[in-house]
Amino acid sequence: MLESVRNGLEAWVMPGLSALIAVAATWIVYRLALAAVRRFSESTSVARLFLDAAARALGLSVSLLVLNGVLETAPEDLPLLPQLQHLATLLLILALTWAVVRCTSAIGDAIVKLNPVLEGEWKRARKVETQTRFLVRTLNIIVVIVGFGAALMTFEPVQQLGASLLASAGIGGIILGFAARPVLSNLLAGMQIALTQPFRIDDVLNVQGEWCWVEEVTATYVVLRVWDLRRLVVPLQWFIENPFQNWSRHTTDLVGAVTLWMDYGMPLEPLREEFSRLLKASSQWDGKTESVQVIEAGERGMQVRFLMSAGDSSKNWDLRCAVREGLVTFVQEKYPEYLLRMRAELVEPGE
């Protein structure tokens, strides 16, 4: 037993040394070439973006490719040679998959970089970014499925399973089992959202009564940042099946309302004047909407609605709070007798 092990190690001395030298030389040459390219290229160029994203994966792939070539030229009678060749091939497939995933991710970064958010063009830039993120993540999933299928194809017993995975990636969505239906439905929903654009990154949404911003979009779910900094994670399929409000679909401008219940004796003209003064004194008001209306009259009093507009949802909320506070203070100081109160009529017994 020891003799056979010693003979095997001796047989591998030269081939192993050759493989080690070849891989080390390849890695050194690759690093030198990479340093030269980085030295003479602009750090902001698109090509440099791809190179930086996939540098490690490409270096590993090139080294494994050289290792596979060295093992192919090794004597066929070496012990464990088929197993080592299989392992090197498997690692090469995984390294190439990693490199392709990094490159596809760099595609998204490059497209976003080429479409910056400029003044007056934020809508187009956000639309491009959202579509790109959706499509890149879907493409990465397909690449991983292809790589995993190709890796399985190297094993004889599971070649049929590997072929099935490759076929599913090729047609873009064969259902692999009932358990995979939620994942696949979210992937398809992501493709639909990417094409129809019901919302974009940084859009302001109202989802199930929560005021939130679209913070992150993945291939299967959306991360929403709620106004109090909580994070709401919603599957993409939910946006296809349920209604939601988009407060910045075309513009960020919003009209907000403040309602107050007042006694019938309260004169409206002083309220209008104070409301106008509060708006003009506020930096949040955009000067577009200013309206005072009595929208309801009941047995206890009248309801007055104050309409105002602002440039975005945050400013609109701050403006509404400031106006509400200012109007309440005004009524308390100038017309306290007209604050809403409960009326009752006293009736003497026997009447």
C-alpha cells in the first residue's frame, strides 16, 4: 500500500510541478496585464467598469483553463488523473459562471452610469435604472441555472437533470415543481413590472396604508422604505394582483388637504386670509393650489377643507402639519368662542 502511494506521488512530481508553474506564471502574467490596463485606462470608462467587476473571476477562469490544458497533456497512466481532470473542469465551469454573472451585473452598472439623474430628466433616468435592475437580475438567475446545469452535465448519473435545467433556462420558465411556482411567478411579475413600469426606484408609494419609497428592487421582491425608516419587503407578484398608490408616477407634485370642524358662527373670510398668510410664509408651498371650501354641514357644525400643494410628498406633509397647527392657533387666539363644542338643551322635569 505504501509502495503504491509512493509510486503515485513520484509519478505526479513532474506533471504536478509543471501544472503549478504554468498556473503561477499565468496568474502573474494576468495580474501584470491587469495592472497595465488599469494604469493606462480611465477609471470612469465603461470598459474599466467591466474589468473591475470581473477581474478576480476572469483571473481564476484563465488559471483554471491553463490547468485543464496541462492536465490534458499529462500521461494517461497517472493515478487519479480522470478525477483531477473532472474536478478542474467543474471548477472552470463554476469560475466562468461567476465571471459571466459579474459581467452581467456590470452591464447594469454601466447602463445606470450612462444615464445619470440630471435636472429635469430624473423620470427617464429612474425608468432606465429600474428596468435595468430587473432585467440584469433575471439574466443572472438564468446564467446561474445554465452554469449549474453545465456543472451537473459533467456527472454521468445526473446528466439528465443537467439537461433539464439547461432546457428550462433556454425557454425562460418551465415550472420545475409545484414548490417553485411562487418563485417563478415573482420572476415573471418582475419582467412585467420592468416592461410596464408601474413604479420606479425612489418613487413614493402608498402600500396598504404605509407611506414609503421604493428603495431596492430585486428579481423576486421590492424593498420599501417606510417614512419612519422601517423596511417593508413585498413580493413582486403582490404589485401585479393588488392596487397601490404611486405619488410620483409622472410628477412629484401633490395636493394635500387639512380639514377642521368649526362652529356655524365662525366667519370664513378670516380663515381664508389666515390660510393664505400661512401658505405665503411657508417655503414648502409651491404657489399652485390654494383653496378653502365648506365640504360638510352637520348637526354639530361645519367642516372646512383647506387645499394646498407642494413639490413632493415630504414637503406636502410638512406643509399640512404647519398649516393645521397655524389655523388651530389662530382660531384659539382670535375666535375661541367658535371652537366646536357639544350643545345640549336643558328641559325642566314635567315640561
